[in-house]
Amino acid sequence: MSTHTLSWSADEVFEMAEQMEREGAAFYRAAADAADDEELRKVLLELAAQEESHLRTFGEMRARLRDEFGTEEIYDPDGVVTAYLRQWVEGQVFDKSVSHKELLAKLKTPKDVIDMAIGLEKDSIAFYAGIRGFVPEKLGADWVDRIIEEEMKHIVVLTKEMRKYK
């Protein structure tokens, strides 16, 4: 573990969360465009809409935080959050070098698409859970909790959809 400590502003963390939601929505829209199965297509479009809703929520959180707290920082004494965020920013968690269309072209079946989507949702939950412990209540920790719950619901929806393809 790194002994380097760094503080991140809550604004920067929520900016990253917004980017994650943008990427999630784009993935689901691209997957819906590529889907042959109409039911799966509808589910994917609904998930894209929910990710866009999360994006708006994080945007509202950022605006509220800026208005109420300025650039208050999240202290990371062990460097854990910093290391994770750095990996995310550098594309280690979500591979930004491959477009959603290229990624989806490699997936052969609806089950493959759903497996990928579940994995992305799990990564999102891990990201939000990682930052959650460093977001003080006054900076909107309860909002992060709500987003985590919604991402968990996405896994439930995707798992139900997966059962159709077994």
C-alpha cells in the first residue's frame, strides 16, 4: 500500500462519478442498438435512462456541494481511494481505449452482453463503495448510498434478464 497521501475534492470525485454514469449510459445505448432481441433492447434502453438519471443526480450533487461547501476535500490517509481513483482515471478499471461498439462486436450472444453489463455494474458499485467511506454526511454520503442501491437494482434486472438465455 502506498504511503503517499492525497486529498481529493468532493467535486473531483463526483465529476468522475458523472463520467462513469455517462459511460454506463453510452454502453447500454450501444448494446441496445446492437441487440436483436426486442425485449433485451427495451431493458438496455431502460438501464441507459437510469444511468442518465444517475448522471443528473451526481450533477445536482456537485452543484449543491459547490454552493454549500466550496472545494472541501476528502482526506485519504492510507492512499487507498487515491490509488483506486488513479487506476480508474488511467483506464485500468474501465478500458477507455476500446469503444463500446468495438467491445460489443466481440460479444457473441445476449448472455455475453448481460454478463458484461453485470460486470460493469459491479465495478460501478465497487467505485461508489470505495468513495462512500470518504464522503462526509454533509457532502452527500446518503446520495452515494442511493446510487449504490440503484446500481444493485440494475444487477437484479440484468440477472432476471439473464435467466431468459439459460
